Amino acid sequence: MPLYEIHHSTPLLPHQLSAIAKAITNLHCSTFSAPSSFVNIVFHPATTSETTIGPAIYVGGEQQHQTNYIIGHLRPRPSKPRDTLNTLVEGLTAVWNEVVRARPLDASAQTTTATTSGRLDDARGLHNVFLMEDIAAGAEQGFVLPVAGRDAQWAEQNMREFERRAGLGDRSMGRLVGEVRMGFGRSKL
């Protein structure tokens, strides 16, 4: 139900993409008790060819050639305190640092992830995380999205269709049925 966009100039390997996607999915589901089958993550690698024009990123009026940032599009949650979103920002940053910055930039580096995270001169750093509660309405996999916080009621109303589709081999619906039975936010990918 959310859409997380990861824009990165740092090259990411397939196992890093998978690790980031799973960790963000788990983080989102445990934070908001949401079903994993509807957590969307899109990676946008920056182009490196000099003849291809990629996104032009400016910070403080100066172009940045090496930037990595995450934009999370969420359903509005008026009942969730701001601290919940701040904790999510910290969690997203921790995921990035664990997967992408786990090794030092070079063997002689004396700085740690904690002291360099977010620096614009760190090509592997996560420079920005923005969360926007801007999904007013939508549909996924044929189902109209519920109002944030009403996922359990929505799942109950749609359970027969989830089970029918799972019975026809829809793996996403099979996982969703399992999560409904276990309780949203309790399973890990």
C-alpha cells in the first residue's frame, strides 16, 4: 500500500536490492501492522553515461553527482504520532547503512558509519529520506486500498476473494492469507 522509491547513484548488486527490499518491507509491516503483499519498492539507479541525462540533483544550489535517497509514499495516518514517522526514517537509514555501507570505504578509513552517514561527499551514504503521506486513494492487485489503520477490517471483508485467488495459485494472495491468520506485521520475509 506504500510505495518506496530508492534513487541511487551507488551501484547496488542484486543481493543488496533484495536485502533492502525485504528489510524495508519488514520495517513497514512491523511499524504499521500492514500486509507485506502490498508493500511496493522501486529502485531507480542513476545513469552513469555522460551522453544520457539522468536526474539533476541540486543541494544548496550546487549540483550533486553522487546522491542516494529514499522517498516513501504512504497513506495518511492522522492517528499516528510524528515519532512513528521519525522512527521509520531512522529505520530506513539503518537498513541502507547495514546493506550498503557495511564495509569501510577503504581499508585505511578511520571513520565509522555513524560519523559519515548522510554526508554529501560519501558516495555510498544515504543522503535523504522523505516520507510523504500522499496516497489519497488507489488500488493494488484488484483491490481498492483501505483507509490507513483499517487494514484488518479490509482484509476481513476481502478474505473470501484472497482465499479464492490463493487457491488458484496466486502466491501473493497465499502469503496475504497467511499474514491475516498470523496477524499483520508479525511475519518476516
